[in-house]
Amino acid sequence: MKSYLYGVYALIIAIVSMFTGEMVTFIMLGFILISLQNIHSTLKKILEVNQKKID
């Protein structure tokens, strides 16, 4: 998934949280989104390294 899509998701969540007044939820979901992006990037790097070892 492209990293710019995470920005779009964050924007959508921000708009919804402004209407509902749930700013803490927005902040926590932002942390979760950033963590998932970091995990995804790390797993992709590990996969690339393992594929190079096999070849």
C-alpha cells in the first residue's frame, strides 16, 4: 500500500473526529497507523533480504 494513502485515511479520521469530538481517538488511531506503517516497512525489508539469500 502506498504511504500517501495513510495520509488520506488520517484526513478522513480527522474530519470524523472533529464532528464527533473524539480528538483522543484521532490521536490514538494516528499512533496505530504510524506503527502499522513501520511494521509493514520492516517486514518488506526482511522479505527482500531473505529473497536475496535464496537466489
